Amino acid sequence: MKAVVYKGTKNVAVEEVPDPTIQSPTDAIVRITTTNICGSDLHMYEGRTSVEEGKVLGHENMGVVEEVGSGVDRLQVGDRVVLPFNIACGTCRNCTQGWTSFCLRSNPTEGMDGAAYGYANMGPYDGGQAEFLRVPWADFNALHLPPGTEHENDFTMLSDIFPTGWHGVELSGMQPGDRVAVFGAGPVGLMAAHSAMLRGASQVFVVDKEPDRLALAEKFGATGIDFSTGDPVEQLMDATHGVGVDRGVEAVGYQAHDPSGEEHPELVLDNLVQVVRATGGIGVVGVYVPQDPGANSELAKEGRIPFQYGQFFTKGQSMGTGQAPVKRYNRQLRDLIITGRANPGLIVSHELTLDEAVDGYERFDNREDGWTKVLLRPGTLG
């Protein structure tokens, strides 16, 4: 089959690789109809992770069940499904408590709880930027979708970014009527803004500098804050009459940078501590890594990110962090899509064939105007 394979820094290729096979009775094979390029894929693409060459990429996947193992009894061949990026066993302590993003059985990598398709340090699993994908513990991990092709661009967001944006808002402790500031208008930040509006925020601000992304934020009902035109903290404090916001979502991660492009991994955390009111909450779903050899400081290379902790403590703020347990939210978010309440597919900018993935990676990584969310179509939807 064809698949997108990591070859080195800023180098991916579409190559022929072996078809996946059933390796355990609880496996299924899914024929991929849509798979997305995620902003976190760019960390690997840019050489800022320890991903091995030859890895098949892709953790945002959906498709149609092609084959099932003898131990699978809920899924059937022909079912349309979306797959959480988390690969979870469903029976360990963390899974049974709803923390499928920290499964204790799925990842043999030392020091890592939780696994994912096609990602650095997240286990030995191939990704779904390919024609077919092996799905472990398939009965537990796959979410059924209505048959057909309706809502394809919306449903594919259930694999990662819509639940992740929702999780960022959840981690912040948002209540209806709260004001929320989201830093980062990439796909996850846009989904956090959409989620906050769906959950009853009185006002949502989205901080970024890319005009196309800020325009999308406003389509979801948020107010865009362009940090290239002035200090975002001052802009947010002015917009809230000096009060600040109740909740903040960090959707940028360890490659946060100033308007000139210089990286400051603590920048967004510092800004959020300043703009979130005393006793408010912050949800961090932007990616941070234990080591970053490409960082511009010795501390950051070790994964140590000094931020305004003293002010954070003095203000009595709370912070939640970590990858989203997609299964906790994806069924409800699916139903919001079906009933027309949620439309996460609004952010889709490009739908490419698998053979166009190399160009898609390059242009998305370059943040070219209008390249906000890229979907890959390995085959036909039907």
C-alpha cells in the first residue's frame, strides 16, 4: 500500500510499504478514507522529536472497517468509524478511569504512558496517512459513525483536534458565562474557541498573528487578537476593561515565538498567567516535550520551561495539562455534529490526494496563507 513515511528533517515521502495485518484477535484493519496532517506532525517534520526514519505518519484517521480479528464482536466489516489518536487497552487503571490518553499497557516506551498512531515516543504503531491502518483493541477504540459520506470533514476532526480543543476548555475549568482567551489559532486553538462558544462562554478571544486563522476564529464567534500589532496582554486587558479573562487555553506549545519568529517556550504561559484573573484556570493542550535538542536555551533542551510561577501561585490560579482522552468526549461531539450544533470542518482549507502529501506538508509547515487544515484522501469515500 501507499503511505507517508518520515525520511528525516523536512523530508517525507509517499512510498510503498507492507499492508497491515491482524496481529491480535482484538485488531481490526480500516481502509482509510480521510487522514489529516496535524500541527503536531510538524514537530516531527521539522526534526524536533526523536521519531525514527521510516515511521509511517498520521494519527488523525477515519475510514471503513475492512477486516476484523476473531476477538472483535462489536465492529463489523463495512462499518464507518473514526479513530481516536489515543491507542488504549480499555482495561488498565487509567483507561477505566477515563484517561485513555495515559493507557498503561499500550506503549512499551520506557517512561511513557499512552500511545498513538504514527508519532514519536508513542509506541511501535504505524500511522494512518496510508491506504490501510491496523487498529489495536478495535472494539474499544473505534467510534461508530453513520454510514455514507455525510459530515466527512467534520467527523475526521473527532480523531484529535476537536476533542483536544474541548479538553483544553475542560482543563481550564470554564463555566457558562466565562470569558476565555485562547492562545494559538491553529486547528486546536480554533477548536478550543468553537468548544468554548458551544459551552456557553460569554466572550472568546483568540490570539495569533496569521490573518487567515484570525478570520476563521471570528467565523466561530470569537474576537481575534493580533499579537504582531502589539502586546497581547495589553490588548486583552484593554478589551476586558482591566479585569482579564476567567479562563485561558494554551494551544501553542513549546515552539511558541514572538512576532519576529524567535522562540520563547515560556511566552504563552507567561501571557496567560498575566491575563487570567486571580483564581482563574488555564488549560494547556499545546505540546511540550521532555527533551528538545533544537531549543535555543540549555534549560529548554532538557524540557525545563521557566515561567511566571510566582505570579501563578500568588494569583491562586489552577492549571491542567496533557493530551486529550479523546474517547471521553468524541461520542458527544459526534452527536453535536450530526444535529448541526457543531461544524468543526469549517477550518478545512485543502483536501489532497495521498500522493500530494509531500507538498501539503511543506506548505502547511511554511504557514502559507490559507493553509489552515489539510486533509489527505488515500482513496474514495464510498
